[in-house]
Amino acid sequence: MRKRITIDVGEWLGVWVVRHRWAVIVASLAVVGVLAAGIRDLRISNDTRVFFGEENPDYLALKALEHVYSREQSVFFILAPHDGNVFTRRTLTAVAELTEACWRVPYSTVVNSIINFQATRPEGDDLIVEDLVPDPCGLSDLDLQKVRQRALSETTLVDMLLSRTGHVTGVHVGFVAVEDRPPSTPEIARYVRDLAADFRSRYADIDFYVTGSVMIDDAFASASRRDLLTLAPVSMLVVTVLVGIALRSVWGTLAAVAVTVLSILAALGFIGWMHVSLNAVSVGAPALMLTLAVADNIHILTTMFHCVRQGLTKHQAVAMSLRMNFKAVFLTSITTILGFLTMNFSESPPLQDLGNLVGIGVTIDLFNSILLLPALIAVLPVTTKRNGGRDSWVDMNRMADFVIRRRRLLLNSMLVAAAICSLGMLGIRLDDNFLMYFDDSFEFRRATDFMIANLRGWDVIEYSLDSGQTGGVVDPAYLETADRFAEWYRRQPKVVHVLTIVDTIKRLNRDMHGGDESFYRIPERRDLAAQYLLLYEMSLPAGRDLNSQIDIDKSASRFMVNFQSMTAEELRQMDRVAQQWLVENAPPVMRARGTGLSLAWSHITQRNIVAMLLGALCEVLTIAGIMFFVLRSLKFVILFLIPNLLPPVIAFGIWGVTKGQVGLALSVIVAMTLGIIVDDTIHFFVKYFRGRNEEGLSPEQAVRQAFETVGSAIGITTVVLIAGFLVMSVSHYRMNSEMGLMCALVIGLALAVDFFLSPTLLMKFDRRADKLKDHV
């Protein structure tokens, strides 16, 4: 009885759509139009922190530290004179002019350079704080030598604003976020790029680079715009050409692509209505939706053309195509939607957004595929004969003969190959480096690479070291512990610079004793350290204070460690060792958890992999439940799952041998691709069991019929999917390129498994004498 209901639904829908084709077209276009109108509200996010969920513990720790001190966004100019010497009148003049110009950058709150570095000296009972280089043009050669010597002796300058050899210097511009809202990144980025271009034209003998947190936010937005404006159009062209070659029908191709594009526009409009911003990851959704959505259209059109060649009229062929494909299209859409919705298990909101957006697009395309597409085909002058009359891009009869004849060899060789390839997963290491998400086509990446090689590091770990008492940051015991922690860190590999209030107090103690280097140490008395610090704060010019280093009641201080570019595992290991040092050498109140944007990034891949493994497990169980409802046989559910679980395993094995590193992008691959690759298996199984159950065919005959009816469509859709994902793989943004490459690999392997393993498993284990009842 259930069998009859399902067949009637597809058959009834096909007849109904053909009969009411114009009404269906008008209604569908109206709904799409309303949804697509939301595109005008689409926005692209340029905040790096969108990758962290509001409940992410590492992100919460970072926000807690920034709440105590400040959240500072920055732009960092790097000046590299061609003569390799910063301490010339011309270069120092350029630094001075740039320092002055940076105060006019929108939203800037602080500018630091070697020019306005606050040097200190005593004068009677007072402490004089003044610029290190007040007038570069008036300096004699002897003065230049003294300035160089003084600057290179300042630990707070070297490896931060000045290279150790004095061949490169930097200008730091700070922007303090108000109420956790960062300043306008696009406006700042445009201004500083224009400013850098102006200085390049005026100082041709100096190279200027621009980096900083504002510029990486702008790079994320730039990557989003670049991929949105290039990947989607290129995917459109590739998919259109491939569909045209496969269908060999101009009107059929236009209808398939048009329906897909309308689905994409409706999905983008929907998230526009929901005020969800696009980001560097979710901008890949249109290219994904294009390749995924067109697959169902290809199945429907391929079957329709096949029916026409069997002698049916166009309207009869449209109705018959819906009857034959309704169940498979519905199931494949559900599993694809399920696969992308499981990305909500991800710890990273952009990956959740990508899954939701593609899921919405596939849902809309499901309705368009079974309503709008058949209606369009029914009214368009689609030719009822194809040139040459050939049904397939490959002779599926010969393919079926080969698989049936060589089934034992294929079964054994596929399983052995899968086992061997899966061993490559032992070479996988879970690691990431978010700086490497951008290739060197980004100006920001080139500037940052130069900075790391010549001036300072990129990654930062921060600590808030608590003294446990008001005013405790000047306590000699507290300062001694912080100083030993700093010295320990300076001995660690890849550490470039350590910033601590201890160095400021030691410098003040030295300068208050006439610059005697023997006094470059922590004062022995607490009241003396407090007095020096108070004098220093009172002497600072307007707009400068120590609030970014000391909390308001002087009970805790900020401790920052700057590293060369490090991998996620290196950062996590460094923080673990540092916390162990604090446990063994610091009082309990000073034992702090490391934080910082770099450290938060280093943890997100690990968290995401654990979350997505749970998501993939839920997805497998749900798909297994759906297929058990369809097949009513645990044995056939297992036979269904085997060819769908093997491709990701094999792909990760190959990746482990060839690449090794698995980061945030690849942590979602299993859940994402599983919902895609089951589609072809569903089509094959549905056609196989249709032959077994409705026509009483033997397993071999049912396999042959499945190849003949759906093999071509499976091949076409797989080629289209691979091509679409390969387009993503050329993205200059590594998350998208890795995701595209890995998805293409998994889907390509899935085609081989569907053609050579699925039918051999069915022929080996489906040896029933009687027909299996269809319970759908």
C-alpha cells in the first residue's frame, strides 16, 4: 500500500505540474522575487572575530582581558630604507612625518614610533619625559649616533618598533574599540593605503609596508569580495558548459541553469532578510549551491530525454521523469540538506553560516526542481530528439558488462585499495595558522611576511598577572616573579619580544639614578617603585597613559609575548609550558591563563574537529535511519553506508600522505561531503531496487538497468560537482581552496566507489530468490 502512495505522488505531481504549468511558473517566480529582494540588505563582515562563537571559552577569556585593559585594533607601518640604516636624517624625517600624519588617520587614538618614544631623564626632583627624536632635521652626525645607541638599548623598542640592527623601523597606530565595537575597518584601510602610497611617491628610497589587525580584518573582507565576484561567475560558466555538453540541448541547459540561479538568488535574499552577514567562508556558498542544485535538475532532464527517446511526447516525458525521480530527488535533497545543517555542530559561526546558507539554497532548489523546472520544460521549445541519439557520455552497457563480469576482482581490489589508502591518515596532524589563510596575492600577507622576517613577530600570547592586592603591581616580590617569567620566556624558541611593566619600572629606576646601568633593576622598596611610576604617569603627554598595561587599581598588569609566526600546535604547547612554569614558580594568585587572538585561533581547530565528529556521527545515524525506513533491511542499510563512508576515509588518507596538515576548513569535510556523496548512491539503490521489486529482475539484471537509467546522470552530476569544487580550490583564501580541493577529491572517489563497489556489494549480498518488498 505504501509503495502505491509514493508512486502516485510522483505521478500525480508530474501530471499536475504539466497541466498547471503557467500558474506554477508565475507563482514560483513571484516567491523567488520576494525572497531575492532581500539581497539589497546583504552585508559582508570584516571582523576576524566572527570565527569565534559567543560561548567559545578562549574568546571569552580574551574579551575578559580586554575588558580590564583595552581592546586595541592597530595599523602597523613598516619602513625599510634601501641603505639599510634607519638613523639618517632623511629616514628619520620620513618617520617623523608619517608619525604626525598618522594622528589624522580616522579613529586613531595613539601613534607610537622611535620619534615620539617617551625617553626619560631626571632633572632635580622631577622626571623629564620627552620624545627620543624631537627634531630629525637638526641632528648632527654625532647626534644621530647617540640616538641610534640610545634607541637600540631600549628593550621596549627593539623587536617591536625597531629591528635589532637598525635597518627597519615601524610606526604603530592604535584604535580603541568602544563598547566592543571595532572602528570602521574599510574607512581606515582605505586611508592608510592612500597614506602609504603618498609616502612611497615622496620617498622612493624607502619601502613602505602596511599590516596590523585592521588590515587583516580588511583582508578577510577583501577575500570575501574577491571570491564572491570571481568564484560564482566562473562556477556559473563551468557548470553551464558542462551541463550543455551533457544534455546537448540549449533550452534544457538554460532551464536547468536558470532554475539553479533563481534558487541561489532566493537563498541569498532570504539571509539578507534575516540580516545575516556574509564572511570569508560563507561567500563560497553561491558556488556550492550552483553545483549542488544543478545535480537534481540534471537527473530530471536526463530521464526526461531518455523517455522522449522511448517514444513519449514531451509532456508525457516530463510527467514520467517526475514519477521516476521524485523519490530519489526528495531523498538526495534531504540528505544533502542534512549534511550541511550538521555544520551547525561547528564551533565556528562562519562554517555554521555556510552550512545554513547552502541548506536553504538546496531546500529552495528542491521545490524549484520538482515544480518550476518541469513547468518550464513543458512550455519551452525543448527539442525531443538529441543529435546522434546517444543516451550517455559513456556506454553504460559496456560499463555494466565490465562490473558484472569482474565483480569479484573489483570488490576485492576496491576494499584492499581503501584499506591501504586509509593508512595515510596516520600522517595527519591537526594544525593551523590563520595568517597562512591568505596567499601572497594579498598585500597584507606580503607586508606581514616582511615584518616577521625583519622586525617583529605576528603571534601573541597575553596574560593578566594579578598581584592579589590594590597597588600590588609595584610590590618588589610581584615584580621579581614577573621579571623571572619574562626572562624565562625570552629564552624560549621563536620568542621575539616580551612586554611587561617590569621593564618600564627598571628603566625608571636607572634613569632616576643618572642613567647608571647598574640600577637597571627592580627598586628594593615598594614605595620607591610606586613613586617612580606615579612620576612617569604624571609626566606623560595628553593621550598617553598606562591603562593598556595596568588595571585601574594597579592590582594586575598585562604581560604580552610576541612570537614569530607559529603553528597552532606550537602555540598551544608554549602556553601549556608557560602555565606549568607559573604553577611551579609563581604564587597562586599570579597563575594566569594565556589568551590572545592567536591562542584562541590555535584552539578552535581542535574544538571544531571534536564537535564535527559528533555532527558526522549524528548525520550517519540519521541517514541510516532514513534508509532503513526506505529499505526495511539492516543488511542493505549497511551495504548503503559502506560506499559512502569509504570516500572520506580514503581522501583523508591521501591528504595525510600528500599534505599532512588538517586545519579548520577540513574539520567539516566529513559532515559536509557525506550529505553530497550519498545522493548518487541513493539514485543507484533506488533504481536497483525498482528493478528488483517492480520488475522481478535478478541482481545482475537490476545492476545493468540501474547503470542504463541512472549511470549517465550520476556521471554527469559528479563531473559537474567536481568541476564546481575545483573552481573553489583556486581561491586565494586557503580555507575555501582547501575545502574545494578536498570536496572534489572525496566526490571523485565516491564516483569510483558507486560504479565499482556499490554494485558488486549488491550482487554479492542480495541473493534473494523472492523479491524484496518496497515499503516506501
